[in-house]
Amino acid sequence: MANSGSETTTNNADVVVVGAGPGGCVVSYLLAKSGVETVLVERHADLDREFRGYFFQPLVLRLFDKMDVLDDVRSLDHDEVRQPALTVFGRPFEVVDFSRLPKPYNYGILMEQPPLLRLLIDRADEFENFEFRPATTVTDLRSEGGKITGVRATNRERDEDVELSSRLVVGADGRYSTVRKAAGTDPGLFDSEVELLWFKLPADAVQSAAQGRIESDGIVLYFGLGKEDAQAGWFIEKGTYPEIRNRGIDALRRQVGAVEPTLARYLESFDQCSLLHIEPGLSEKWVDDGLLLLGDAAHVASPVGGQGNGLAIQDAVVAHSTIVNALEENGGSIPSERLRRFESIRRPAVEAVVHLQRRGERALSWYVLNHDSIPGWIGAPLARVLFSVAPKTPGFRRTWETFALGDSEISVDTGAFRS
Ligand SMILES: Cc1cc2nc3c(=O)[nH]c(=O)nc-3n(C[C@H](O)[C@H](O)[C@H](O)COP(=O)(O)OP(=O)(O)OC[C@H]3O[C@@H](n4cnc5c(N)ncnc54)[C@H](O)[C@@H]3O)c2cc1C
């Protein structure tokens, strides 16, 4: 491990959670509420940073309600999504209708993640057995006799090296997980032919809560994020961003404007843009002695269907009950066989979602790569027929219900709560 030459301090906890994303914050809050000595380590000093997925499926509302945070979440700035609008070659289509789902969880939520993550951390902080350590980057795992016994980290604000010893390390540190890498686990990445260029916009750039537009010049997705902000995503062929930058912002504005004229005037500079790689994956192994990976660290999410937050939060809920039960046995690192329940419940459910996403991704990639060569007189009528017929098929309905409702068997283990 790289050492800054400063002091190393050592602390103990039952569980060290690495990464304060949706997965890490939810599992930390649940463990804290269950009396487990929990330390949550986050490399950023604040929660306001690089891109995060902003859409939360109805399934998340159900789980938030069971863990007693839904009212607080709803008091944060958000947009409710009931019938996301999709325009295909100038014609509006109703593809998904959340309002038909069983009440009261019959809508999705669009919101900035930092206030949500802050709320979960504040709720966990109500318990003395919880500690949040921001500005602390995990650099390596500690191990003894082949079992993981904690993490090594650096606190950049105090220029201090820290060792945290624990019975379990939860790797919730996202798509580029250091914990996964230190454990020698292959992320199992799939290749993708497209990338997403993401723009930050003022709130009035977007008229409805969630929209997508497919035209002969490309595909744009755009989302309102409460009263202040909005975002738009523009699909591009993988590897072409340097070329797009070379052509200049006016050329990009013209291209986006050909699909959605109202957005174009808000696109002023490349400073508004971030490039998001779409490289989903399924790690080969999610548990080991003293280690559990969840969320993107276990399975890097594709943006198709807005699934990443929901998958990470469902993982956190199942991990919570698995960990609480496993900790009941005295001793050191939790053995992998006590953690297998987590993987045996979550892997098949995640694989089913990834399978559906891969299908959607293939259709999307084909269109992004070929739309220039499809004559308008074929493209427009074909697309309109497809979007009129496909949403009515049982296969399509099953897919979006799986995306919206998740694994309905999963429930929060409220019996483990101390308060
Ligand atoms: C283009 C795109 C659009 C998406 N849109 C959506 C959407 O609308 N809805 C949706 O549900 N999902 C979406 N997703 C996916 C979603 O963003 C992720 O699946 C979700 O954030 C995963 O949550 P997580 O808690 O596992 O990890 P993350 O949210 O990635 O959190 C990981 C945390 O770990 C921290 N960390 C990393 N390394 C270290 C370290 N060494 N030490 C300490 N801390 C560390 C990071 O700073 C971060 O805070 C999208 C993904 C992409 C690529």
C-alpha cells in the first residue's frame, strides 16, 4: 500500500462498508438500525460529485417505506414519474404506465442522489454504533490466513493512513471497485458499442418528468430533477467523443437540435457534458471469507431500464438480513458459507434483469450505429408500428414490470431492528 509517511491508526468494527452510494448507504443504515457496529467509508469529502443515476423505480419506494424512510425521501426535492413520455418520429407513445401498478407504489422518482444519500447517512447517524468516514479512500484489503479481516485506507483531509479491522467488509464501491480488485475478482464486463453523453441543464429545459425522443438523427433522453436541474442523455457510438469535441459545440448543438429543438439552446459548452461508458458486467463471485460485494461492485449496471439503483438497494436489503444472522455466530471473519444466502437469492434475480437489459442494449446499439443509413420513408413508419405494437405484447409488459417491481419476494428484515 502507498504510505504517505504519516501515522497509521487502527479501529475495529463488526462491518466496514466501502462506498456511500445507494447500496452502501442503505446497507449501513439497516445495519446501524439493527445494532451492528458499522463504519461507512467514502472517498469523497461530500456526496456531491460525479454522475449518478437519478431514477428510482417503484420497487425502491416499497423498500424505503418498509425501512421507514419513505416520508423523509418524499420531503426532498423530486419529480414523480407516472407515465413517462416517449416521442418516436414526431408521434407521442405511451410505452410504460407506472400508474397502473398496485398503489401506493405506482410511480417512480427522479431526484438528485446527494440529498438522498445524506438523508440515509443522517438516519444511520442517530445510532451510536454507526460511524461515517468521508474523504477516506480504501486502498487495499487486510487479510489473515486467507480470510479478509478489514481494509487499509487513507484519510486525505488529515493525511492519515487508517486500518479498519472488521468481521466483514462490504464492497459497495461501485463500477471500478477497489475492493473487488483487491480481492482478485473478475468484474465480468460485457462489451458495448455505445456510450452516453450526459448534459446538465436548467430545470425549464425539460417540460415533463421523464421523456425520450427517437428521431432519424438520433436518440435523446431527458429528465427533470426537481425544481433546480434537468439532465439529458445523447447516445453516441463508442469511441467517437474525441471526434465530437473536435467538431465543436455548434455541430453537437445542431445534431441534438435536429432531434429535440428545445434542448439545443441550452447546450452551450462541453463543460456541461460528461461521457458515460456503458459496460455492464457480472462479477464471477460476490462473497468470500470476510467479504461481500453488492451493487455495481458485484454487477456493473447498464443504464438500460434505469435498474442500477434498484438492484443495489435490493442487494443491500438482502445483505442486511444475511449479515445480521451471520454475525450471531461468535468469531472472526464471517465465513463465506454464512454469506452464500445473499448470492443465491440475488444472483438469479440480477442475471434475469441483465439478460433483459442486454436485449434492449442490442436494439439500441443497432439504431445508434445505423440510423444514418435508414431512409426516412422506411424508418418512420416502421418505428411507429413497432412502438404501437410492442408495448401491448405480454413479453414487453413482463419486462417493464420486472424492471419496475423487482423481486417481490424481497422484504426488509424489520425483526432485526433495535428501534
Ligand atoms: C449512464 C448511466 C445512467 C444510469 N442511470 C440510472 C438511473 O436512472 N437509474 C438507476 O437506477 N440506475 C442508473 N444507472 C446505474 C446506477 O448509477 C448505479 O447502478 C448505482 O449508482 C450503483 O450504486 P452503488 O451503490 O452500487 O455504487 P455507486 O453509486 O457507484 O457508489 C459507489 C461509491 O463508492 C465510492 N468509492 C469508490 N471507490 C472507493 C474507495 N476506494 N474508497 C472509498 N469509497 C469509494 C464512490 O465515491 C461512490 O460514492 C446508470 C448508470 C449509467 C452508467
